[in-house]
Amino acid sequence: MLTDDEKRFLVYWEKNRERHGQLSYQLLAGLPLGGLFSLPIIINFLLGRFWYKRADAVGISQFNPMVLVFAVVLITVFIGVFNKKFKWDQNEQKYLELKSKERSGDGLHKELPI
């Protein structure tokens, strides 16, 4: 027998599983988390200019800031998509387990005593 929360999850996931599985949705929904991961990199780069002037002078002459921008964008996109894809996989696994439990009844899914 399924609980009310499990039944609500089944209804929700049946309606939204296709939308959550799309790459565009995963990218847009995951960008804020990816931004949180890349924000310390940008802050560290900007604050490094103030605490060590000589390193800043050498770094600007030998370092292209576009490489940092590209890396930050790449990190943001990767973390965002990876996180949402992982959550989608977890929800899909939970959905499949609940569907199996719903089909077979309660008898096969009781926990064994330890």
C-alpha cells in the first residue's frame, strides 16, 4: 500500500518527468546552483588584485582573462546540468520503485529484520 506522499509523488512525476528530463530545463533550472559554485572563483580573482600588486602586474601581462570567463561559464553550466540530471535520475528511480511497489502490492517490499 502506498502512502499519500508516495501517491502525490507518482502523480507529480507522471506529469513532469518529460519536462524535467529535457536538457534545456536542466540547464535553466541548474544555473543558479552553478553560479554559486563559480562565484567564489570570480571573487577570489577580483580580490587577488588588491592584496598582492606584483602578482597582479605579472598575471595581467601573462594571463588572458577570457580564459577565466570561459572556465567560469563552463563550470557553471556543468554543475547546473549535472545537478539537475542527478536529481532527475533519483526521482526517476524513486518513481520506478513506487510503480513496482504499486503493481506488486505490499507483500514483496517489506524490510527484512536485521
